[in-house]
Amino acid sequence: MSGTVEKERLPAAAVEASDARTAGANIASVPEQENMPGHARPQADLAIVEEASATLNPPDETSRLVSSTPACGAALPGAAVATRAETDSRGDAFDYVYSRRIACLSDPADAAAASYRSLQTHLMAGHVRDGRRGLALCAPHRETGCTTVAVNLAVAFAQAGINTLLVDANLHRPAVLDFIRPSSPAGGLAQMLAAGPDRRIDEVRRQVRPNLSILYAGGAPAKAHDLIANRWFKQIIDDCMRSYEFTIVDTPALCDGTDARHIAMSVRYGLVIARRDVTLLSGVRTAIDELSSDRVRLIGSFLADF
């Protein structure tokens, strides 16, 4: 599976960049009233965000992730071997198993890994170095591969030496755990939100890999919307962005309610994720309109093809 955004085939949506510094990263779009056309292989010249590819290896029985969540410590289908034990802030040691769908780890020389590194380089130059320390990844609907992009991008930033935090804020269908699985049950954002500011707890898994820490979702609580809408959520995100050089936040699909919008407003900057042959232009435009109306600064888009 492969794919790139091509300007001659996918005209840019009529959305202006929020300022001059993001003028080169307008949202790329897909043809109206039809799914995006297929493409044979990714082009070698991966440039700005709207041209970065999300190429992934073809699925097979060893690399496809199961839809259900296996128990913590269970091997992921097609996963790499567990890393050496890491120690968190409480002194507890954990092993982690990595899915082969993390292209930056499983096949660094592949075009998929190159595309994520290209995206990382662009964001580093035009976003992080301008003092922007967070980014919410938002998709119009499910099955866009938003979590795949979030995990690979976080790994790419960590490999570049940036102290990175990956936050799974999708409390409806948390999926980061399907990509990087700890050897013991993972508490996370849901527990921190439920504890509130009076009983502050820290569920961040630090140094999962060099320069990479993770705040897992911690499950799918029944009142996820109430937890996300609470101002304590924004305080947690602000604390994360102060503590790390770059914080990447995976969000629920915009079609699942207003949680993704609340999350993006807290982070203040957003990247729209679309998927070839799945995402329609109307869905991308709706995502742009909703996020823009919330005054989220959209810095670009990433078209995935997998």
C-alpha cells in the first residue's frame, strides 16, 4: 500500500493558512463526491506537509493489528521483540512490545519511514522552532489511520533527539496501546482526569524509548466526554507541553462528537489526517470548518494511503 498527495490530482482546499509562516502548508483535499483515486508507488520527492506520504507496507497476517485489545504483556501480531526493561518515575520496570506498523522502527529504510521523517522535518522547521510545543492530530472519521500517523510521528521526533510525549486522548477507542504495549496494565489519561486537581496523579510512562514518553488513554471510561470537557483536561495538556519539547495528541474522530474539538482547542494547533480512497473532500472541509470555528490553528494535512 502506498500513497502521496499530488497537487495536480488533489487540488488544495480553499482554506487560507493562519499566518504567513504556515502559508506553505494549506490543507490538501480530495476530489468532491468521490473517494480518492489510487496510486501505484510513492514519489521520491517528499516535501511539505501536504505532499508528505503515509506509505505503509502491505498488510498480511503477521503485520495486521487485531481489532480487539489483547491483555497487557501479550505479543502483538507481527510485533518486534520487546525492548529492554525501562523504569518509570515510580521506579517500576516495564518491557514494551512494538507493532511492525511502526515503520520508523520496523523498517527505517522503507518509504513509509521516510515519509514520516519528512513530515517530522517539516514540522520541526515550521512549527516546533517557532515555539509551538503541541499538535493535535484530527481526522474527519474513523479508519483514517490517525493513530498510526501519531505513533510514527512521535517515534520520528524521538529519533531526531526531541524530547517527545505521545498522548492518547481518544477515550472512546484508545489505540496507542495496540502499537506500543507495556508488560503491565497501563493507567493513563482517564485516571488522571478522574483523580482531578485535588488528587494529582502522574500516569506518564517516561522514556519508553530514548526521548519518547507516553500517556496512554487508560481505558475507555463511560463519561469520556465529561472528562475531556472539564477544564482539568486543559491543565493537564498545558503541563505536558511545558514539560516536553513536543507533545503529540491522538484524538477521536470528529464524527464521534465534540471531544476532538475540545482536545484541539486545548492544544491550540491541529493537523488534519485523511485517507486515500476513504476520506471525501466534504469530510475534510467539514473538519476544517469545525476546527477553524473553534480557533484551532491548522498547520496542514497528511494524506495516508494504507
